[in-house]
Amino acid sequence: MPLSQTEENYLKTMYTLANDNNELNVSELSKRLSVSTPTANSMVKNLHDKNLVIYEKYKPIILSKTGLIQAAYIVRKHRLTEMYLVEKMGFGWEFVHEIAEQMEHIQSPLFFDKMDELLGYPTVDPHGSPIPDRQGKVIEPNYKQLSDCEKGDVVEFCALKQSGIEFLNFLNSRELSLGLLLTVKRIESFDKSMVIAYENHPLETFSFSVCKQLLVLKIE
């Protein structure tokens, strides 16, 4: 039975919040969705009745195997759409989330399979987040936060921990995009801010909070 858009939104949010054991609690779910705890509880019970989650009072919510596959597929549709909007339609990475939020509810596997084919079967979206495959499997890259790097490190900027529009506009203003090589020139002892060099920017200072959001891969 097809799920409602609200049910799909809950499943997708659970997927992004769940820990390595596919567990989460209802309070963080309600906070993320900006709904009351009783409202979230009611939907969780509904999803439990559909065998998409395992729910027991006073215990963590667990995504069932079926629920995990369904949630990963919704995420897959969202991230494929974001990549298509950037790669094929020329949208900036700051504009694609809201459009993808609407398109992820299209119930046509053929549509998204063709999108995947036209894109050349990408493994990540425009923000560097992994795209689940058709079976719901995800390859999690072994990235580290830029804030964990040391002076002299040369790293590739690969992904973002969060991709809110204000943050993306900030990165645009600094001409900072995925794939750039970053060199850590200096780390300020008083606030852990970093002075970074990259293409056309010999010295740029980023706060510790910004550096925590940038996921990188060290260049050997």
C-alpha cells in the first residue's frame, strides 16, 4: 500500500536521525519535524502497525528491515533529484532541496531509474551525501571534519554535515565548493578557527563551527 507524503516524511527523517543500530527516540524525531511528542508518537504507532518500525513504549524506535529499505528509497529519490537539478538543469546547490522535497514523493521507479542512468549512476548528491542504491545500501565514505585537521594538512573538500540554504550561500560567498583542495595554513589557539588556502584564495579564515561542517579527505 502506498504511503502518504506525511508517512514518507517521517520515514525519511527517521532514516537520517537513526544511529548505527537504526534506533532513535521520539523526542528527537518530534523536534526535527517541529511537531508535538504526542503527534510523533501517534505516527510512529501507525508506522508500527504497517511493520515499518518496531515500537515499544519507553524504548527506542527501531526501523524494521522493510522500513529501512522504504526510507532509503525516499532518500535515494531526493538525492538523485538534487543531483539532476544541479548537473542537468544548472541549479545552484543552494536551490535544490525544496524542489527535491516535492519530487521525492513521485511514485514511479522508472522515472528515477532513468534519472540515475542519465546522470551516470552517481554515488553522492551535490552536497556530498551518499545516494542509496536500489536495494537501500549506502557506501559511507571515511571522511573527517576539517576541524580535526592539523596545520599543514592538504585535504579534498568532499561533503557537508549540514546543507541549509544560509550556510550554502555563505560557502558560495567564499567560492568554496566540493572537490577543491584545501591547505591548513594556521589554527588559532584562542578559538580554533582555521586559516585555509585554496584556489584563488591564498588566505581565508573560517570559524571552528564552520570547519566542523566541512567533511574532507586527506591527500596522501
